[in-house]
Amino acid sequence: MCLKKVVSNSRPGMLALTCGPPPLALLPVLWAALLLFTLRSTPAIATTSVYTMSAFTSSSESNMYVYQSYNGTHYGLMKGPAYTPPSGLIRDPSILKHTDGMYYVTYTTNWEGNTIGFARSADRVNWTFLRNVTLPVANLQNTWAPEWFKDSDGSVNIIVSLRTTGATNFTPHVIKAQNSSLSAWSAPVPLAGLSPNYIDTFIVKIGSTYHAFTKNETTKYIEYATSSSLTGPYTFRGTGDWAGWGNWVEGPALYQLDDGTWRILFDAYTTSKYYYSDSTNTFASWSAKKELPSLTGFVRHLTVLKEAGQPGDIRRLQSFNFQTRFARHYNYQARIDANVSPVEDSQFRIVAGLADSGAISFESVNFPGYFLRHDNYLVVLAKNDGTSQFKQDATFRDVPGLANSSWFSYEPYNLPGYYLRHYDYVLRVDPISTSVEKADATFKEVTP
């Protein structure tokens, strides 16, 4: 007989039977260990989608900010400014993850000119300037709003709005990467049908159909067209105020949520607001626009990159002795409440411990990059500052529930013998002895 330590994404350090028939006297112990392993490793296969936003801001056209979200709605700052080009502007940054595993942004380099800029990052936080690429178009005066588009055949393209000297109208064009390093590009090809005056074109492909969302620069509405070819001809399906978003809006960016809903974000630049709207029927209709939480009024023309597969399970922590109440943050204080609104305040990603990968940490879904930590024995929500002290304060060892072994209790990594518990509905860490305290320190991890 032997027992071996195994590691999973969200529940490291479990015990599993690996060899040999056990003595009969140990069977009850082993069955209990196996049951605990099963209960605690079941969520480990889950992963969380990660949405990365790149944006310039209302306060600076020369700095790019990077944000992260786990639900596509609430974004937390990863770094800002995260990148400043060596010269010029960084308007309209669009983010791509390439086949080399690196992240790339392309952006508008100046109000006037014939170039688009490129930068690269391994971690989405630290960026390096690559180059400005000159587009070979005679008398090119404006080169605006480059947007990545990766086609289903694997080709990498950029949709960009161009206007030549003396022309009154913009025309969307596509350029195609000619090598894997993204340093050589084809000559621009106009997108037929998107005329006479359209900019800020964002394209997604569903099946064999290309769906273009583009700003009518004459009427200032975001309109919608489709084509069976990337270069067109496009046929308009929605013009004017077809989706109810109003005019004087620009910079559409689309991505798909985990439940299949398509979301569009757009910039209401004259009112300094940023909105989103959702469609559950492949763009036939859209929900009423809502302001993007926290970032409206600050971020400008942006894009969002969705990636799947980030380890970490989104859970709510249900109180053992107040089962209508869940752990949540409120004004950065952690507590238990019923009827939490917004519900995301009670959702946490359970990830490998910041100080010990054999333990766990709780990251807010509503504020990515913020974690539950203890501070003078009170539990608060705070931004990870990267220090050893923070990592230790935000790390907990999960053990069988003190009041019910099929639930959980959480022992602070740097305060052995103390446990996360609620007292007058406020979360804190304390030594535990009485049955009431054990109940206060017991929680169930509930899937939202």
C-alpha cells in the first residue's frame, strides 16, 4: 500500500491511492481519504475564460492601458500605462494573440500619416515596440483604427480605415500578413460595399459569413453589413439607428461570452461614455445599451481578446450556519450577506495560493487582480501589490469543514490555528474552539 501527493489546478496536495492492497484495518481511513479527494478535486477540471482589454484613455492618446476580466463585464486594471510608443500616438489599440504565443497590438500612430504601429508582449503587461509599417498608398493622408482579424483559414489580417489627400470620405481596407513575424503586409484592398464613408470597421466570421460593424462617418451611426467574402461585396442589414444605440458612437468591438451571447462595446465620444449591448440571436436584435462598469468615461476606442483555459474555478462561499448568506466584498470589506447585488461581488476565482501553490487564494470576479486577504485579523479585498506579505496574507489552506467535513474551512497561510470566519456578518480570521465558532468558520463552495 502507498499514498501519493497529487496536484490539480484548484485543489493541490490531495491524497490518492496509488498501489498495493491496503490492510483491512485501514479501509475506513482510506475510504474517507478517497471521498475527500473526490469532493475536493471535482472542480479542478474547470477553467475560467479571460478577457483582455487594450485601450487608450480620455486623458492620454499616447499611453495604452490593459485590463482583464473573467466575465466580460467587469474589468480590472492589469497595468496603466502599459505601453507608450517611442513617438506619436497609440490611438485605437487592437490586441491579438499570435501563433507564436505572443501578444501583439496594432494602433493608429498619428492623426495624419500613412503608418500603423506594432508592439509585442509575452505577458500582456510589458510591451516592446516593434515597428511602424508604411502602407503603400499614394497621397495617403489618414490611416486610422487598425483592427486585427484572424480568418478561419488561419490568415492574419488588419482592417484599417484610409483617406487620401483631398478626399472627403474614408474607405475600409484589408491588409494581409505575408509572413509569420507580421513584418510584411500586402497592399491594402478596399472592402467593396462599405461605402461611401465608413470607418472603425470590426469584422467577425460566423460559419461562412463575414459580419462587419462599421461607423457611418456621415451620420455617426454604427451600422451592420454581411458578406460571403472578406473583401466583399458587403450588403447592409442594419442602417441608421437599427440597433437602438443612437448616433455619435464609434469604435465597435465584438466578442462572444461563454453562454454564446455576442457583446459589442462602443465609444460615445461626445458624452465621454462607453457602452455595451448584447445579442442572443446572431445580431438580429440587441439589448438596451448599458455603461461599461467602472471604465465608462475613462477608456476610449478599445478591443477585447478572449482566451479560454485559465485555471481557476469561479465559486460563491455559502455560510454553513446562515445558508442564505454568501461571502462578498462591500466597499472592500469582506462579509456575508443575503441577496447580494451585484451578484459578482460574491463571486471569487479560487486559484493556486499566491504564497504556496499547495494552498489557495480568492480573486474577485468583479475586480480582477484584487484578492481577499487578512489585515489586522479583518478580511478585506485588496489589490495584489506583489509583496511577500500580501501573498502570505492572501493565501489560505483549505481543510475539511470544522462543523461539517463535507464543507470547507480556510486556515490563513501565515496564521496557523486561525480560520476564516464571520462575526456579526463581517469576515475575519480568529482561533476557533467552540461549536458556534466552528459553524462560523465553515463554508460551502457553490457554483454560481
